[in-house]
Amino acid sequence: MGNTWRVSSTTPRFAALGGVAAAAAAIGTAELVAALTGPRSSPLVAVGGLVVDTAPEPVKRFGIEVFGTNDKIALLVGTALLLGGFAALIGMLAARRLTVGLAGIVVFGGIGAAAALTRAGADAADVLPSLVGAAAGGAVLWAFVAGPLELDPWPWSPPTPAGPPPVTGPAVAAPDPDSVATSEGTGGTTSTGSPSVPGGPPVRESPLVPGGPGRRVDPDSRRRFLTGVGTVLGVAAVGGVAGRWLAGRQGVSAAREAITLPAPVSPAPPVPAGADLAQPGLASYVTSNRSFYRIDTALVVPQVDPATWQLRIHGRVRNPVTLSYADLLARPMVERYVTLACVSNEVGGDLIGNARWLGVPIRELLDEVAPLDGADQVVGRSVDGWTCGTPTAVLRDGRDALLAVGMNGEPLPVQHGFPVRMVVPGLYGYVSACKWITELELTSFADFDAYWVPRGWSAQGPVKTQSRIDTPRPRNRPAAGPVTVAGVAWAQHRGIDRVEVRVDEGPWQQAQLAPTISVDTWVQWSWQWQATPGEHTLQVRATDSTGETQTGEPRGVAPDGATGWHSVTLTVA
């Protein structure tokens, strides 16, 4: 690789570009290797997952508030941009001393390998993508700063110093090549300081190398360098996309499509006539699988083969048991409509949805394993290591808490927990909605904190009574006269008794409630408003079946759910 002490002819600006190309080569190669070793071993995914696990809680809340269900895409893009900045720095360091740049590539690969080992179920093979990618990145970096793609100086430029840094002495001013006088027609020098051919035209100027006063770069060399960068970036992009595609081909979509769900022994009640008001802008009573919100910590959706899936129920129980997917499907199934809500849902937010779930009652399974005294917490553990802690008493109090295998008449979508997940009415998802579940462990709240508890959230998270205005929206400009105000309200496992609306802090007016299936789902409501021209503020509040009216005190989502009245300000034409 030549003398690693020498200063490369590739100057900092171009070296930074070479560093980015080296990083792209490393990531593209790693994605291809990860298609063989598993998507969780991808450096981008592994580093992103580590960021999710270690980022301060305010940062996570900010990401969800700003990006919503696109938070994972934003995180991966942000991770790529940070890696790009680090790669540019590596390139600039390599231009001064190649070994320093290569050491940066080693760090680059080491971070990816270490992050991969932190993932649940990681083994030695998970470090291969990072190591192979780092080797590819190192080779590309060498090619751009010290190898065949290194920029060549202009033939008559001052030579680049070689060898170890010289011992410095008294400073001596170097002659300025641009200060040499022009001797036109006498065979002297051109105005740029480059020699001219006696009797011939002056030699054409060449551009200065950025960052190198007085140094010039060979245009052919520059074209070769930039072509090389473009080629590497293109190949890396193709490699990355191919790796993602190959990883997707190894997914479980085909296995999911081959599943025929059993008929429930206890079907869900039919949706009552009028439960869905079909008002423009109003959320539908039943949320489609495609539209159902998704909030979890998995940057790559786990691909769990139902043929090998097992659920282990153990811990502080008398009769531990392990079930296969076939065992679960063979048990009596019940079907229920249940509305799920995320604790990160702001007042008026849309991180909530209502679906028809098919599954096995968790209560029956717990009765069979016989929890021991003091086992007041059931820890659900996902295949990716995520945990939630659900009160044992809640799972045994008669509510329709399910190990769900179906959603809206089809097997669970992969992104929503296929093959099996938990569904518990009345609790926020962070303490109950374990996707891709593989374990139920009986323990106690005193002995174990689930994933979100050490991060500042409450150990138990009952859903708060809430309501939302869906229409009209702030961007609407309704005409004066009759205007339908409508929305949804929820208090799962308690039910909604009353919804009220007011205009400009006037008296509360009772809205009309649509029919609903049960206390475990949200309910639509509507109110007829005689709107007058001008700007107005609408507010809504709900009262649950226990008589408790939601508080108007605004509070953020941490530690156990947001509070306050949803308000909409709009202008009536």
C-alpha cells in the first residue's frame, strides 16, 4: 500500500468523497452478506436497533411525535447520514495518513459487529456482514487515496512531499508559482507559472487541487476518480437493494398465506347497524389491517416460521408448558373486536385502531399452568427480546385477553406480530401487546422490570378515557349553518357513557353516541353545530361508564398516557 506516512495527492475534499464511497461499499457488501446470515446482522439495522435501545426517552418521544409510524425509516436514514459524515472524516484522515483512515474503517466495522452481538439471539455469524463489509470498505478507501484511483498531480505542479514528516527548521518562504512574470514570445513562463514550449503557445491552465495552494490535478485523473466514485456508489446501491430483496425472499409470507385459520367456537358479535356513521373524515369503526398503526422497537420485522414457532409458559408456575403453533390452532378459539391504543398517542392522535381478533384466551392457559402465589406479573417476551409486563390479575379477570393468531379474518400480518401476539383490552400496548411472542413468564413486578419501565414509563398502564374530533379539521373551512362535528371516544373495558362538545369555551353540549359492539371498542359520536362566520375553537370530552369524566389538564404521554381535551380551531366562511 505504499508509504503510509506520505501525504496523498488526493486532497481533503476528494478524499472525503472517497471515504463516503468506501462506506457505501462497506454497507452494500454487508447487506448482501446479511441476506445469508439474517437481517438482524445488517450493520445499519444492528446500529439502529442499538440506538433505539439506548437513546434517551425524550429523543424517542420526539421521533414518534415528529415522524409517527415512519419513525423507523427516519431512524435508518438518520443513521445512514451519520455514518456518511463519519466516512467523510475517515477519508480526509486517510489523505494525511492511510493507516489512520484504515483504522477508522476498522472502527466502522467494529461498531457494526458489536451492535449485531447485542441483538437477541445473536451468534458469531452475525458479525460477518460487518467484518466483510469493513474489508471491502478498506480496499475501496485504499484505491482512492493511495491506489490506482488516487488523484495524480498536474505534471508541472510542485511535487507532493514523500516519506516521514521532515524535521522543521526556520521557515523559508516558497516561491509563488503564480507570481512569475510573463515573458510572452520569449520562451519564458506562462502567467500561471507553468513552463511554455519555446516558440509555441502558452500551456493551458489546469485547476488548482482544492486545499492545496499551488498544486494542480491532472484532469484525466480527476475524471477517473469521479467515475470510480460514481461506479462504487452505484454498485453499492445495487448490492444494498439486492441484499434487502434477498432477505425479503427468505421471509414467511408464503408460510402465512398457506395457513387456514380455524373457525371460532365463540364468534365476534356482528357490528351493529349505525356503528359506523360513514361521515367524511371520520375514522371507520373497524380499522383495516393496512391502516392499523404500528409502533414497536423492531427496525426489521421479525420473520418467524410458524412451523418452528413455540410458546413457552414458565416461571413461577406449577405446570410449565411449551406449545407449538399447531397446538395453539387446535385449541378452542374465540373472536372479539378490541380497540388497541399506544401510550405514545398524543391527545387527538391516531395511534389507535379497532380490529377483529381471533385467538386463544390467555386466562385458560394461565389456569392450566397454575401460577404460584406472588406471581403478579406475566412477562411477554418477543423473539427479538422485547418484553412487556402485564398484571396477572388483569389476564384472569374475565376480559377477552387473547393470544391472537388472526386479525380481521386473516392470519396476523407479519408486521403486526405473525404468527402470534397478545391482545389485552383496557391496557396500553407497551404493557400488553407483545408481538412475535415466544414466552410468557410468570414473575412479579418486584422482581422484574419490562422493557419500557427502566426507561421512565409506569409499570402498569390502564388506558385513560379519551376522545377525539375527526371532523371538521383545522384545514377545513365549513360554510356557516349546520355543520356535523364527529369523532371517536374510548375507555376500553369500561366503555363510554357520554360525549360532550363545546364551542369557544361555552356550555358543554351532549353529543349523540353511535351503537357499539362492546365496552372493549371505541365508539363514534356526532353533534350538530349551527356554525356562525368567523374563527371558532371546538373541544370535546368523554365520560366513561364508571362516571369518570376525562380531565382537561394537559399532560404529555409519559409516564402512562396523555391527558387533556382535544381542541380544533377553524374558520367558518
